[in-house]
Amino acid sequence: MTNQERIKKLVDSYGTWYEDESLLDDGRMSSNLHPYVSMFSPIQINRLKIKNRLVMAPMGNISMSDETGRPAMKMIQYFARRAEGGVGLITSGLVPISHGIDSTVTELGDRSYFPRIDKSRSVFAGWRDIAEKCHGHGAAFFIQLTPGLGRVGSPECLVNKKKFPISASWNPNFYIPSIPCKPISNRGAWKIIKNAGQAAADSKSLTIDGVYLHGHEGYFLEQMTNPAFNRRKLGKFADWKAFGVEMVKEIRKRAGASYPIMYRIDLSLVLNETYTSKMNEVKSLKKFRNERTVEMTLEYMKALVEAGVDVFDVDLGCYDNWWLPHPPGPMPPGCFLEVSQIVKEYFKENRIISNAGVEVPVVGVGKLGYPDLAERALRDGLCDMIMLGRPLLSDPDWPKKVYAGRVDEIAPCIGDQEGCINEFVEGGHPQCALNPVTGFEDIFNGTEMSTVKKPRRVAVIGAGPAGVMTAVTAARRGHDVTLFEKSGVIGGMLNPGSRPKIKFDIVNYINYLGRQIELTSSEYRLTLKLNSAPTPAQLKAEGWDVIVASTGTLQKRPPVAGIDAPHVVHAVDLLREPSIAENAKDVVVVGGGVVGCETAYFLQHEMGKNVQLVEMLPQFMEGVCTANRGWLIHYLEELGVPLHNCTQLKEVKSKSAVLLKNISKTVPDPYVTWTPILPENVENPFAKAIKSETQEVEVAADLIVLAAGAAPDDSFFYECQQTNAAPELYNIGDSFRCGRVFEAVKAAYQIGICL
């Protein structure tokens, strides 16, 4: 089997991988291989010795610097906290070196939401502070330099500055394909190369330990070094390898022979493997058919080593199949280990060593936050180092806890990507759904958890994520806390949400919450009462000082004829008890948000039902991280699930559902994953209005599953408020505003530290 065939087989498996129970076992937070001797052994990169094999991935530091690009205290403390947690090598998020050339990286007034290392020495001090903080904890720090965004940058520059985005050739903009990206001039390309050399020289003088080139995922460096995007016919850079090789040579020239250079690359865009015949049919994909093959990439990597690269991390994919370079929860554990293995095999067979005379380490990436899996990958020689991004956002002490064998105390990443990616897409900065301190290390530094002088009696009602976080935080501050849960288990809506096998990370999170209650109860005054639902009157009679309501949601039923029929059920009830669907053959799921799409996938693949999915809006999973949305929609299409957008449920019959469907040709194709849904505040001037041309459609349905949204179940809170059940009352989580774990956990922590 060729390497290209290996990669195709791997990509084809990503929709149904969990049929192999051993792969599901890889995603458990177990500690069977402790002590982790391979993970905690040193490694050499050029002349630099790293204390262990753990690397913090470049989690984009959007809006963590001031408006000049100087790293702010938020960014400095964010990195310092990860260094304190024990990781061996930290890499920054992307830092553009193409201001003035790539219009997408600079905003009006020469401002930028990216950190900068160019333009002025006034930014230098922030970088020195980061390096020194990391060194103080024994961690090395690399700065990630990006030649720019190009076609994957915001097209707003055309509206705001009247300047087109750039690319290697004439390429469509990722966000608005109607906007063309013009080819960069040779002069502009050479200017960026010179900028890279200067940035490397500056980094070295600032005690930064190495530079890290951002050459994957279809960013500008990839656009110049992949024939999918680079179709230039004349000049130096018509050779698609030249831009990257010349950049490395310039860095080596300016920074010296012993300064480490790291390169982030994808072994393949796998666009042809992902979209097959659509590559010949979709206008915005057609140009990209001639993508770099696996063998071409390996040869390019060899040339990069000869030019001076010391270490690589390797993945798959690009923006146009974004769930690959940003693997969401449903992707398999260690999803790119075979990719790093292919590179290691090639380097060994071709006896490739660095200019420093040492082996070139290959860093494994992609859902490696499971300690036993990470250790086994190192022991089996699949990679030389382990890159952790989101796991270090959810728990910066991941390395320390793993080293000590306290794996069950790790806050496990759940792969929702709402805080770490979606937050800065929407205008925020990197955060984490599970860890309310991430991105706020400049505000929360541990002092907020100081013991209270006057403990109070606190009742928390509801043991979902919000309730557990509130109870644990308040108890650890010294309060006397009782956590009431009406059911027999903690977790709230996480429990039905963890039913599909693709939600294995949620199982880890529920286990973590249980362990946190157990640990807190053993050291502090925290009592968990299951199967207990006290009334406001009872709580008032007991004299609590504080009552915190986190009582969840009420599921919605659309007001249509027949909606109360016995074969109409809520998705959450079906996920709690899948036997509800046991005798059904044809199922209609109403509601195309996350719950509806995941339920449809579960019913179609795990239960073998014929499923159709109905959504009123033009787009499915609107507002969800592009990577998570892309995975589900792509693999729902692979399973043959019909997606009916701009469609309403009109009537429920005994064996069918009547739909009112807009059949106009102006209705968007619901299966599009190669172009994202734009944020609401970004206008697409080329968007066509959706016309209305409705038609009744009757489809077979033995079972109708409602995932049509929910409303806050806030009646308990307002009854407590009306009866003055306690001097202080709070309403948080879904009972305040139906949302995500992200909002619930942040609110809970804020309440817990303020009591």
C-alpha cells in the first residue's frame, strides 16, 4: 500500500472509526502505563535540550496583546501558567510577519488583533517577559511566525481598506469565494522572506529559544508551497518549494547554525480524498485539484531539512476541510499518529539528519490528551514528541498530573472548540469550556480561591456542570455546601449527550466531575445528595444562607397538528433510553442544531435507522465551530442522511410527517462544508436573497424525534425569589440561559469565588 493509499484509508475511516472498540479504549483517561518514562525523557532539537517530550501547540493568541501587538499581561500569564504546569516546550500562536503586504493581518489604523514582533522595538519587552517566565519553570519557548493568511484571511479588508486579499495565484477567498485573492508579487514574497529572517534574529536576541514556521492548513506559507494554490508560471516562486526553502535559508543565515527552526506542515490537504467527484463540480474547489501528494510533501520536507529545519509537526487537511487540522470531539484519539509514522519511516529510510548532525524529531499531533495513548505512541516509535493544545487549555497541570499518576484528576478536553477557537472567531480571545481560568490568568491567579473568613451554608440545586463547578469552588473556599440532584447521577444534560459513541470525551468529563466531588468532599465540607429535589419552602425552613439554582431546561414542542402523538419523542429522552427507537424503521429528526445532528448520526449509524433531518433555518448547526459542524455534516452526507433546510414540520401522522419545504433553487446547499457560515456581524455583499417557493412533502416516519430547542427551566429560581427562600439567590447555567458548557462553567466559577 502506498503512502497516499494509507492516508486515503485513514481519512475514509474518520466517520466510523468507533466501530473498533480498541480505538474507543484509546480515548479513556487511564493510567495503566504509569510511570510514563518515554514521555518524561529529554530530547534534543539542534543544540537545545528539552526536559520532556511534551509540546504546547500553537493556540492562536488572538486579542491577547495590546493594539500595537505587544504581548499583554493576559498573554504573558497565559503562557507562564502552562510552563508552570510542566510542559517541556511551549509554542506561541501565529505571529504575522507580512504586515503591509497581506492586508488581512492588519486592521484600520495599523492595528492588529495578532501579536507582533515587527514594526517597533516597543513590542519586544512583552516577548522577553514571556520567554523569561517560561524559562523560570524550565520550559523552552518558540515563537510561531506566519507569512500571512492570504485566502484564509478575513475578506473585510476589501470593504474596510479597499485592498484585495493576496494568495500565491488567483484563488477564491475561503469565507466569501466570490472575492478573488490576487497573486503576491515576487517583490512582496521576497520582502516576507526578509521579514522572517529579521523576526528570527529579533527572537534570538529576546531569549526566545527557536522559531516555528506556520506552513500548514492552507495558510499563506502553504499557499506558496502547494501546487493546489500555487499555479505561478514565471519567476522564482513558480517552483512551489522555493518560498519555504528560501525562508528557512534566510532564517538560518540571520539566526545562526544552532538556532532551532520548527516547521508545521500537513502531509496532505486530502481535498481530493475528502470531496472526490465534487473537486470537479464545485467552482471554488476546482482550482485545488492538483494538490501536493504525500510523496511530494516528503521530498519537500527533505529539502527543508537540508535548508535548516530541525523539527516538524505533521497533520492533515486545510480550511476547506477544517475538521481535519482542528479535530473536533468525534474524531478518533491519536487521529494523525499514522501521519507522523509515515514521516518517521521516510526519514529513517533516507537517513535524513539535521544540519546539526542529529535526528529530526517528528511531533505527533491530533487528540493526544489521553496519557496512555500518548506514552504508547512514543514507546512504539510513532512520533518523537507529543503536541497538546486544547488539553493544556482545559488543564495546564496535565504534565504534572500525568507524571505523578493522577490521571483521574485531569480536566479532559471535550473537543467542543467553543472557547479555544469559536470564541476568537466571534471576536474574543482563547478560552476553554471546562476551565474558567484559561485566558484570564491575568485576573485569576489563585488568590481568588483564598479561604473565606466567615463560612456560609450554601445549597446548590442541580448537579450538571454549572452546579458541580459552583459547589466544588464554594466548598474549597471554606463554605458548607450541599449539592442536590433530583436524579440518581450527576452530569445533567451531559448524560444523554454522552450516549453516542462519538461523544466519548463527554464520558471522560462526567467521570472527572464525579472525581472532583469525591476529592472535594474528602477535604472540605461538600455533601452530595442524589435523588433529592427540595422545594423552595423546604430550603427556606432549613435556613440556608445562599441558594444557587442550576435546574436545567424545558424541552420545546413546536405547535403543529399531531405533535402529542405517542411516537413523537424528545431527542434527550431517546438518548437517555435508545430502546425507544428499537422498533422504528423510518425516523424524522426535527431540529438541525448540534443535538439534532448528533442524534441523527447516532440513529443512522449506531442503530441502523433510515433518518431524515429537518431544520427551519437556511443552515444546519448555525453558530457552531466550523470544524465541529463540518465533521458532522460531511459524515451525515457520507451516511446518506437527507438534510432538509428551510423546512418546517407541518403535521404529524401515524406513519409519516408532513413537511413544508422551500424548494427554491436559492436555498443554500445544506451539505456545503468547504465554505463556512459567516459570523452575523460580517456582511456578504454577494449573498443572494432566499426566495420562497414552498411545497408540502410527506415522508415516512415511524418515529419523530424533537430537537427543536429548549427554554430555561427557571421556575424554581423565581419561586425561591418570591418566597425569600434565602438572603442570597443565584440562577446559573441552562436555567438562566440555555447555552453551552462554556457559559455554564464560567458563570459557576464566578459565583463560587464571590460567595
